Amino acid sequence: MEDTMIATLEARLERQRRRPRALAFALRHPVLVAGAALLLAMLALALFAPWIASHDPTEMNVLQRLKPPSAEYLFGTDALGRDIFSRTLHGARVSLLVGVAVALLAALAGILIGTVAGYSRLADALIMRVMDGMMAIPGILLAVALMTLIHASIATVVIAIALPEIPRVVRLVRSLVLTIREQPYIQAAQAMGTRLPLILARHVVPNLLTPLIVQASFICASAMIFEAYLSFLGAGTPPEVPSWGNMMAEGRSVVQLAFGTILYPGLFLGLTVLAVNLVGDGLRDLLDPRIARKL
């Protein structure tokens, strides 16, 4: 009996100790907490869209076209009688998938190419001239050109958006590697005869992760806007895919009759991008030791 009471008191004290820490963290990093909460809400809507949505997002009913918001159609219907609420929820899946995939692809390619450029003086000149050439082309033009050459799908959209982002990540990684390779612990590892792949895996790549995580969050937000641009221009995801860009492109012709066809996908896109940017700002403040000491 006494052991049970002691265990209960210890658990209660532990909960009391944890609460102030969580509250203190929220007060010290309100931007990160607010962004994470909003982003988690968007992720939950995207993951549970098939169960939350009241209708099939691709089901057309011309008898119900351009209906105002009601109990049956929360956001109304579009020009083809499709439920805007259901399409908006499923559009979150497309945008978040594209954003995360582009960030991961750009980060992985940037680590690989940037590390080679930072460690090899011979490869550096060639790689960076190629990266400079890619950065000279506006990203939207490069993406549109690629989408006209290949079949439209979510995978091709990811590739088309990731390619303009890779040079920026490569430049960031290269600058970090140039600094890291001159550190005393790298020179000590080289003096001990440690092989280069092991040095990269143990000492170089781990020191790249913190700035890359912050950079990847901003790439994710940019990629979601980019996908909406491409879809709005008709060069993004296929028209049958319920993405926010497609919804706004289809709704521009009937915006005066049903403003919700553009309002709701645009609002959700803005909130999601805001959430990702807030998380990126919060992570920068949390992971940067110079800023963390001031908080």
C-alpha cells in the first residue's frame, strides 16, 4: 500500500516538474510552438481527409453546381458540382506531399553534390559553374520547361520543383564543408589515417544537419507555393488531381458566382505555408546557438 502511494506521489511530482518545462519552452519559443500546432492541424486534416470529407472529391454532379455553403456542402460546390470542402482537404495531401518530397530531394542531392564540391578542388570548379548556370535560369521557367517535356504527374512535379532548389542547397553545403574541413578535429582524424568516407560520415555530415533542417523547412514552404503556381498555369499536377492550384485555376472562371472556389484553397494554402515558415523560423532560433543564448 505504501509503495503504491509513493509511486503515485512520484508520478504526480514528475508531472508537475514536466509542466513548467513545457510551459517555459512554449514561452521561450512561441513562434515554433504556434507554427507546429498549426502544421499538425493541417497534417491531421490531410491524413484523415478520407474520413473527414463528406463527399468524393472527384465526384461530379452538374445538378448541384455552384451551390452556396450549406450543411451538405460546407464550402459549397464548384462549376462541376464537386464538393469544395472535400477537394480542399484532399488538396492538403498533395501540397504537403510535394513540399516534403521536394525538401528531402533537394537536401539529399545538395548534401551529396555540395560535399564533393567542398572537398574536391578539381570538382568544385566544374560543379559550381553548373550550379551558377542553373541559378541563372528563373525557377518557374525551368519548372514549366521541364513539365512540358515530361508526362504530368505528382512525381514529375516534385522533380521539376526540386531541380531549381538544388543549387541553393549545394552552395550552402559547400560553404559549410569548406569551413568544417579546416577544423582541428578533421585534421586530427586525417593525421590518424582515418579514411575520407568515415570522416565525412562521422564529422562532416552531422555538422551539416542543423542548417539543412532549417533550409529544408523553407524549401518545403516554397515548394507548396511553386506547385500551386504550376497547377494554376496548367503545367502542374494533372487536372483530375484535387490540388489547391488546380482548384484555384478552375475557379477563376466562376469566381464572381462562387468566390469560395478560390477563397478556401487559397486560405488553406496560405495557412499551411505560414505554419511551415513559422516552424522554420522557430527551428532557426532553437538550433542556432548564437540566437539561443539571447533567448
